[in-house]
Amino acid sequence: MELRIGQGYDVHALAPDLEMWLGGVRIDSAAGFVAHSDGDVAIHALCDALLGALALGDIGKHFPDTSDEWKGVDSKILLSKVVSMVKERGWEISNADITIALQAPKIAGRILDMRETLSGIMGLEIDRVSIKATTTERLGFVGRKEGCEVWAIALLQKN
């Protein structure tokens, strides 16, 4: 069996009066992500992990932030397109593991919703999608509530 692993990382700044989307789920928050798309930093990191596993570049290569086509786009659409790229090349997603670093708001109560959303888009059982939330103990830009960073890992297997 042939396997590939990919790693993704993304970061977005926070600003007041913007919507916050994480893992395909709207999060109640006074601040949201500054971005060309909807700013779903978790989906962006996941897309990079999937693309990286197949050496297809990163999300910016396929959905550039200089293109009006992707302005304000729902990141679930981007993930769906990346999943199609993976499948078209004869691969299937085995599992994904995501870590979200965000000082506030607390998101632990929304993790199951995120897992359900992402597993549905990827066509996986929910137990193949892990999402963990952490703070940075008030250290750095995340700790100062200036932004969010996310790491993702995805394992692919050849069909």
C-alpha cells in the first residue's frame, strides 16, 4: 500500500466586526479573520496538508488571493475542490488531524460540529477527523488575541 502524508499551516489576523469561520462552522465572536476568502484558517491548513501530500503546491497556488473569483468564497468550497483533486489522482484520504491555537473565544463546544462538517466534505467517518483546540497561555500574537494559527496533517493512501 502506498501512503503519503502532508502537513499544512495557516494563520490569519483577527479584526472586529468580521465573521469567524473555523472548520466550516460559524463561531460566535466579536472578531473574525482578515482574509480574501471567508478566512477559515482551519480549512486552509487542511487544504495545504492534502495538497502537500501529493506535492501539488499550496492553497494560494490553486486559489490565489489576487483573484476576484475567490473573493469572499466559502472555504468549504475550496476544501471540496481539493478533495476532488486528491480523488482524481487515485488517492483517498485516510485521516486528518488539526490543531487550532486561539486564545478567544473558547471553541471546545464547537469541535464536534467542525468534525462533522469536515468529515462530510471529505467523505470520511467522523472518527477519521481529529480537531484539537489550545491557547498559547497569552503568549505571542495568538495570546494577545491578534490572530489564530492552525496546523493540519493528512494521511493519504493510493486506491
